Amino acid sequence: MRSAEEELTGILREGGVDFTATLPCDRIKGLLCLVSRKFYHVPLTREEEGVGICAGAALAGKRPAMFIQNSGIGNMINALLSLTGFYGLPLAVFASHRGIYKEKIAAQAPMGLMLPGILEGAGIGFTPIDSASGLQLVPEMLEKVYSENRIHVFLLSPAIWEGPGLETESGPGRGEKFKKIKNGFLGGPESQKVKIRTARRLDRYEMLSALWPATEGAAVICNLGFPSRELYSMGHRPSHFYMLGSMGMATPIGLGVALSKRSKDVVVIDGDGSLLMNPGTLATAACLGGRNLTVFAVDNGAYGSTGNQPTFAAGCIDLGMMAKGFGLDVIVAAGKKDIVSALKEKVKGPRFVHALARPGNRDVPVIPLGPLEIKRQFMEFLMRG
């Protein structure tokens, strides 16, 4: 007789799930172990990061599913609504429903009790599953997730797993080929902190104008606000995915695309303010990403789209050192020639270009494309190669 964990993973296999992302929960440790063995698997640093990575995978034609503790949904709501739902992307979320059944940790109760109302208020569909027999509800809704591009949360009661458990050996599963990091780093130059204070010669628009011709043929994911508007003004390409919301999600989306399309060069145009919102994604990229991923980090020390308020990168944070600490190959660029050569430099893993810029925005119009049109063109580009 199959365990409940084996029953659910069988349903997922039959439903075509081919990309999974997880964060730990003691109540579903057996399920997580099985998922990591049977599916392409990305361990996460934060739930919100997973929404972006799964969005990138969905853009590349995958059928993603996330496995988390229900408390993590509180970290995901904005990204689910302004990214996954806004662009019409599919995502199945399997959440361990804590705080409602034989719960010993009192702090789990508030989110566990309120979560159904939170999901209902957000317009996100959900299915409570209170026993192993309730898993029969999963297949029909799972098919709707992918055929109708829905978000749906399956609330998994701890009661499902009562009975004989599975062995839960740790270690990398499918998709988790962690790189060996020598002396803490994969490579890259030493910090150029002295130069950082004197080398900001170009603004973001000038940097993007140098980057634009060098990224022809690559999938480009561009940060929201003025970066996307400026990039669009230089000439639209179907290979450009313009973010219209969800700050902090550019690099996760790009990582999801890069993991799903290893043969395609992927360039993320991100910013210092955005990267500081989800820095853990750089750790995920360093450990799982490949040479096809470049994070072009425009560091102008400011929140450019909201009035140029200073970020911590303006004074006390060195983004290049941060990325190097996570294990990325770091290349510092400040001039147009630096930018072009940085994209050609051979690296061992994902490339992080620390692009040192002056603050400032250009007076360019808003992007006239809606989210579904941006998605359609970008997916068609990815499917061609």
C-alpha cells in the first residue's frame, strides 16, 4: 500500500508537474524528500523568491509547483497577485496547514486559522485537504491550474501523513547539483571598493544603450519602472520581458527561465534597491544556476523610480562583495566598453555584472503593452529555441 506522500507525488507526476520549489516544514518532511528525488527541484531561501522562480519556469513552458509551510503564504501574496496572477501564469501551491491540527507551537495558530479568509479575500482559490482520502480532490484542480493558468493553494492538514512515515534522508535531489565553492567563492575579481566611489560615469539609460545591442538573441528580464520603460524606448524585442510590478522579482524570474532553458542566454537587468529586497536569490543562483545566466545589476545607489531616495548601496553596502560572498562570478563595469566585455568574459557559473551608475531617469513614455501581450511574445520567443 502506498503512503500518502507516494500517492500525492504520483498525482503530481500524472498531472505533468515538472518543476518544483520548496522550503522546509517538519510536518511534510517526508513529502519534501520524495519531491526532491522524483522531480526537478529548487530549494529556496524565501517563499517570495519561489514565486518569481516558478514564474520564470512557467514562462519557459514548465508546470511549476511550490511546497511550503502555510505561514510562508504571507510572504507571497503581493508577488502572487502582481506577478503570477497579473501575467496569467500557472502555479500550484501545496501548503502544510499548521496551527489547526495537533499543533504544539502556538505561534502557528494565527496564520493557520486566518489563512482561508486571507486567500478568499485575495481572490486566490484553495482546497482544504483534511485526510489522505482527500487527495482525490487534487487531480481535477491541478489540471485546471495548468490548462487555465490559475493560482491554486492546496491546504494540507498534518492529519494526511498519520501512519507509517517515509525515510527522510537529506542531500541534493534532482536539480540540486550544488557547486563546490573554493575558499568561500566560485571566482571573480577582488573588491574594487575604492573605484566604486569614483567610477560612476554613466546613468542607467546610457548603460542600457550599451547593453541593448549586446543582448540580441538573449532572453532579457528587466526590472520594473524606469528601467523597463527606458529599455523599451530603445527598441522593443519579443525577447524582452518587461516587469510592470513585483519589485524584487527580476532576478528570481530570470533564474527560473535560465534553469528551464539551459541552452538560452538569459540576462536580468536588475537594480540595487530590488536586489536588496531578495538577496537570497543570489545564493540560489550561485548554487544552482549555470553560465547562461547574467545578472546585470545597475547600482546607482537610489530607488530611481520612486524619487531617487538613497539605497544602502549608496554608502554602506558593496553589491559586488555581497554577490561574491554568495559565490557568484563578479565583474565590475563602469564604462560602455566594460559593459560589452563583461558579457563576453568567461565564467564558471552565473555572471554578476556590478554596473556602477549615476542616479537619474530619462523622460520616456510608459510601455504600451499589457501584461498578457508581454507574456505571449516572450513565451513565443523562448519556444523558438
